[in-house]
Amino acid sequence: MDLRTLEAAMHAFVQSKGWYEANSPHPQTSKNLAISLMLEASEVLEHYQWGDSAPDSTELAGELADVLLYLLQLASLNGIDLGQAVMDKLKINQNRTWE
């Protein structure tokens, strides 16, 4: 599945909940989405908090999906082609070294 298909499905979901409406109790601003992205990323980390064993894959998949949904929405609302941004970043990183 490509990013455009996922992005369209995400926008349809958010629209269906009324979250893009001006009077929404969940305003979909860049700031709010960035905060939500970090909160969801923290929920991924929470699965590893007290042990080294792999978390339940179904629960982890749900948390990773939440992270991706917020990331897609944040990129889209800021006019960022996330696929192109990834390719550009990989090109930059190709010439970097890490110590």
C-alpha cells in the first residue's frame, strides 16, 4: 500500500469525525498533531518499559499505526511529501558518518 492511499484514508477518517471543523474539540493543528505524535510514540516505548521481551505484536502494531497516522497527517497539513522527504533524507544520510 502506498503513502497516498494511507493519507487519503486518514483524511477521510478525520473528516468523518468532524475534527477538521472549526469548532472541533480536537483541532487538527500542527502543534496538536506534533504533541499527539510524541504521545503515541511514547506508547510504543511503553511496551518495552519493564522488560526485554517482545511486546504483543497486535498491540504494538496498533501503536505503530497510531504513530504513522499522526505523522502522515502532520506532513500532509504542512504540505510535505513524506515519501520524497524520506528519499531526500536517505540521500543526505548516505554521505554522513556516525561515531
